[in-house]
Amino acid sequence: GLHGRTFYCWKIRSMVTNADALRKELLKQNKHGDGSISFKMRDDPRITRTGKWIRKLSLDEVPQFWSVLIGDMSLVGPRPHVWAEVSSYNAFQLRRLTAKPGITCLWQIGGRSDIPFEGQVRLDLKYIHSQGVWEDIKILFLTIPAVVLGRGAY
């Protein structure tokens, strides 16, 4: 979260229970490359059949509205990442922790998982430098077609 503060990010389970253990076996298939911090993969075998629909429609993100209500997250801001990823960030990437994490962001409306990790970081930093009420409203409205069309959702 903001300034590296840890918090519980609520989600609806869309993966099998041993997904973290299976991730190690699948690292070579990482769409973002072997050296990338983030892990993305089309047709990830860890995602359940129901989970594919949950993710496609972004229903797994709905519980994060609770995090917004209690102040851990914002509607718009850089997406939160797990500590294992953040602990591998370099100084440039750590700059994304200077804003409260959000449910949606620029890379969520611009291609989601299709955008490589470094592109996600650049878009998060672009948002941090230009954030404002009108920018947030624009991102919120553009999130609707991104979710409905499911571009880059996997």
C-alpha cells in the first residue's frame, strides 16, 4: 500500500488453493518474461473454471470496495502487489508506492495483463504525477468498457 504499508487485499478466490506452490513450476511460461517481477500467463492452469469467469468480469475485485471504505485503498491508483513482488522492486519501481493503491488504474483500462510489468510501472508513475479528480473520473468511466469487454483479463 501507500509508502509500503502492508494491508489485507480482499479478493474472491479464483485459483486453486496451492496456487503459490504451482507458480514456481510455471515461471518459465511467464508472459512477462523470466526476469519479470510480475507473473502473468494466458490459460493459467491454477485458475479454476469458475475463476476464469470471475476474473474475466473482474468480480474477484468486488471485495476491494471494503478496502476503499476502511481507507486502505482508493477507487483509482496503482494496483496493489504482494509483498514478495514489492520486496524485489528497484528504486524506480518503488516510486509506485507513493500513492494509495486503487481498484482500477491506467494499465487496467489500457490492456491489463497484456501490458508488460515495466509498462505497468510507467503508467502507474504517469498517474501519480497527473492524478486529480477529473483524471480519476475519466479512469473510472473508461474502466466500464474495459471490464465489460474483458480486454487483457486473464
